[in-house]
Amino acid sequence: AAIGGILMLFAGLLTPMLSAPAAAQSRFAQQTGQSVPDVVGLQPYRSVQSVTIESAGRPGGSASLIDLNPGVGRWFVLSVRTASGQQDFHLESAANPTAMIALTVPRLEVTGQGSTLALVDRRGRCELWSEVSRELLEARRSGLPYAPLCGGWWYLRNAVAGTYTPIERVTEFLRDYVWGGDHIVNFVREEAFGDVYAEHAKSESGARSASPPDALGPAPALLSSEGGSLPIEVPNLGLDLGTDSAALLMGSWYPVRDASGLFFSVVRPAALPDSILNSDRRHVNRLDEIEANALDYLMAMDLGQFELHFAVGTDEPRVGWSDRAQPQWRSVDRPGPDGFDRITPLVRNGMVNPSVASQVAVTFAGGFKREHGAFKYGALAARNFGSHYGFMQQGVMLSRLQPGLATFYSTIDGAVGMQTWRNEDDLSLLPRLVDARQNGVPLIDYDPVSGTSAPGELVNQWGAGNWSGSSERQLRTLRAGACLQPAAAGRTYLIFGYFSTATPSAMTRVFQAYRCRYAMQLDINALEHTYFALYTHSNGRVVVEHLIDGMVAVDRKGGDQLAPRFIGFPDDRDFFYLVRRQPP
């Protein structure tokens, strides 16, 4: 109570402007870590079109349209310069929302003696700016996160305020305005949180267990002979599994009612076989009794039925320096590791594009804030300005992807991957990426040469692995992670893991048991940071289900209506979302 009191107290006609040599220089800058003036300069494949705008028969200004990644064709910056100054508009295409390749390449066009500015693509011609009608300015004045343009062909992304939970508001205040505030936050986390979310359940020898799904689902976990023999009760589960039994067999997968391609499983690390618990002891610590017996909840998603996407929040992750970066890096004459500390003229709005919202099947919280997203110790701290975690959205690099970091990504053709980023990926993989998020180092790494997986080399190294925790490097806490599991019939499953209290070692063992090829950590410490929700449809209404009952507190309620986080309103934190694939 005292700690809580302390916290609340602190409560065609176009002229290409980017030549091939310039594009090559931009690409080289990205590879070598050179400073760039803004986020636009970080885009190696960008192209620019420009036109002249006339007023009363005289040149009145100019306009340029920057396609930030023509291979993806989703984000554009329209800059309009007039006698009164320059205005920048961040446009997002609403075309073909579940396919990452745009339907057409837009172009700028001026007509009416050069006084009317229009955007033209295969869908038609849309007037954006003229002396009579200025649709762009009206869209900006609307204040909507996504203001529709051109009858819904396009959206103008407007800057909006994100939603903070009480814990996040207080911790942000402490970190940003109170000297030593991060130490206060760490103390509260270590002393007040710790195992507060830990869930333990007794095996029910007399209970009737629900029938596990057929063999076409994800591969079950590898368990000891005793571990999978008794059904177990599952407290605080917020999912409808379509069964009247509260007891489930550990390690088995159960389909979620009315949610094709989504499965749930529960396990205790103590139920894993010795062949897993005692393997590779160089890199994985022995589990203590508390985390070995804590419940871990897992969700599997059939990637044959879903596309994966990533979006930044209204505030996080930021692009400036993390205080964890060593002083010699932060003394460099640049406001952030890439050369900038904000993504202007791009706009963060912390929610899903409305044209996609009705097809979203799953959302879950992303990774660490920028404050914690860099290395203070170890080899990764000594290179690349502290190896700040990189990320990109809609084909646009917002922070460089750094070699040596665990990277979760999707590609233009809809594939989903996880791997440790390498320098050569800047040339081979980067051109195909749509979304990407880095978050530390791998829990399970994959060697493509040998085709084998093994625990990451830094799993049990708290400083060098930047796992976050107490100064004694012993803290268990609520954690979330993700992995990829190859399964039968050519399927691949994305598995989200909710670990009610665990160290990275416990996470690694569980993902090993679930036969994961590659695994990485997401965020930690609170329900809002490990949030997972899925959406089903019943009687014309969307039904929101949460992995853990308490996660509903992060959503908004109005009467009997529920506005889900990331879909119904902007959020300050980054997130992943899965869109159900549409038939051809």
C-alpha cells in the first residue's frame, strides 16, 4: 500500500527526384549506420514525384509525393508548399487491405491551369487541393486517427493521444521528469510485482478432462510420463473453448470456439521431461520451484489462415536514445542512434487501419519501450550505438534493424519469420519486408545450415542478454514471448506464450517442449504489457475474448459495449495483429 501511495503521488507528368545513385547512397547509409536527418532519409527504396501548383495563372507553390517503399506501396508523404509555408501529410492507402502489394502506383496531377492538385491511380482521380476545395485540410481538422479521403480510397493519418494505463502514466512521469525515476520504477517492480501474477493449479485426479483436438492441430508439447497424465484446472482463462470441463490435459491443444485456426494449451515447466530440463546447461539455468510449478498459457495461430502485421503506438517504441546506451554513444552529435529522435513527417496513431479492422482476428502487445530497448552490457552494447531494437511498419524503416538481435517479421508475399538479424539480411531480406520488430536476443536460435534449434547463447546472461530484472539478476516476473512451430501437413504455427512468473530460462524450456524452431521474448511485468485478445463474431456482433480475464481492464467499456484496445481506440504501445486471410 505504501509503495502504491508513492507511485500515485508521482502520478508520367512527374519528375523523379531520387536518382539511382542517391538510392544506393541511402541504402549504403542504412548498412553502415551513417546518420540521416529524418526518417524519410532512412528509406533506401523511396521514390519522389513533384509538380508545380499555380495560383491565378502564376506559380503558387509545389507539391511532392514520396512513396516510402514502392515495393509495398502503403505509406506516402505528400508535401504541399505554398506562399504561406509547407504542410506535410502522411497518407495510407486503403486499397486491398489484406494484400501487401498495392493495386496501383499513384501519381500527382495538376489541372485547371495548374491550380488543382489531384491524386490519380487505377481507382480514379481524387482532387485533394484547390482554391475552392481543400479536402486534405478538412481531413486534418477532423482529428480522426484515420481520416478518409477520396471516398475511402485513402486515409490521412492524424496525430492523436494514446491511452495509458495508470501504471504506465506513473512510470512515464517518473522516468521523464523525476531524477533517478527509473531506479524508483525498478524498486517498485522488484518489490511489488515479482510473482504477483503467478498462477498455480492442482492436478485434478477425479476431474473429467476435455477431449484434445485431432492431430491436424499444432504438435503437442513433449512432457514426462507423469506430466501429461492428469487433467489440470485452468484459473482466470478468458477464452471460450466450447467445453463444460475446467480441467485440461497439459501440453495438449484445444480449439477456441468459433475461431478457426486458433488453439489454446496450458503447461507447468515441472511437467517437462528431463531430456529438456537438463539439456544445454551452459546457456540455460536450472528452474526454481516457483517458476517450475507456475502455469504458462499458450496460444497457437495457424499462419495458413492469417497474415501478421505490426504497428507502433502513439508513443512507443520511440526512436531517440535509450539511457542504457553507453555514454560514448550518446555523446555523438545526433539526437538518436539513427540521426533523429522523432518520425516526423510520419504520424503514429496506435491503432489498426479501419479498412482492416473487421478482419482482425487477434491482437497482442509488442516489445520493450525504447528506454529498455538497448544494451548496457556485453558485446551488443559495444557496437552499433548500443544495438537499439529496430522496427518497421508498412515497409517503412522507423529504426534500423540491428545485427545480432531477434527479429519478428512479415514479408510482401505474406510469409512470417523469426530469425537473428545478420548484416547480409540488409540486402537479401530487407527488400521483401513489410513489418518487423526486434526485441533482444533469441530464447531459441535456429541454424539454417544444420537445420537445428538450440537455446540462445545469452539466455542465462542477464546483462549481456538485456532480459530486464532485478539488480541481483534473479527476478522472476510475468513475461510474454513468441515462437514458430513447424507442424504436420506443411502447417506453421505462431505460438504466443504467457508465462505467469518466469525467467528467460523457463520460457526457453517451455518453447523447447512445444518444438519451437525459433523463439524470442516480447514484453514483461504487467497484464497490459502481455495483453492478448481474439475476436469472434456472433449474431452480427464482435465478441472480444482475452487470454486472461484481467486483460479486459485495458479495454474501454461503454454500457454493454466494449471498445477493444488497438482496434477501438489509439494506444500508446506497439502491437501485433493477425488478419484473417480472404479467399481469392
